[in-house]
Amino acid sequence: MTEITLPWPPKELSPNARLHHIVVARYKKMYRSSCYTLTKQSGAAIDWEGDIHVWIDFYPPNRRPRDDDNLIAAFKAGRDGMAEALGVNDKRFRIHPYVKDEIGGMVKVKFTNGPEA
């Protein structure tokens, strides 16, 4: 099992942000690139066929309540960057999100080949 620590998604990627699509595209590109680089640097590799269970632990930057569905959407560019770095199609990902109570301003991701973490 590999664990990668990624930065918290920019607030501009939240589905609730009402920004011009060009502004959002810049943030998506920046966040995807960052997650791609960190995943490559981690040396993570997927060496099995079939489903990839992705355990995503969101550590918010503050105590403000957040919906897990909005976090998953905001993290989409990061997910795409990870998949590209791993050389896999993200349709294989089976997402298991969890919003932690601890403050940290980061996202920790683990990959397994089964539904147990």
C-alpha cells in the first residue's frame, strides 16, 4: 500500500465557487500538475489489473464544515493528475472518501487492490 500526501484543493475548485471558467481552468491545471508531480516523486506504482481502491482522507485547513461530495468534486483535478502519473485510467478508481476531524490542510491518499484499507 502506498500513501501520498497532497495539498488541499484550492477553494477556486469548489463546485460552490462562482468563477469564470477560464479562471477555474487555470486552477485545475495548476492543481493537477502539482498532484502529478507529487505522485511521481512518491514512487507509487499500480502493479495489478482491475479495480484500484483509493482511500482519500481529507484534512481540512480549518474547522469549517464541509460536504464530502464537494470535496470529491474539488479534488477531481488532483485525481486526474494522480492517474496520469500512475499511468492508469481513473475509471478503475473506486473512491473511499473520509473527511477527518483533524486540521491539516492536506489530502492523504492510499491505493489498495481490495476494499479494505
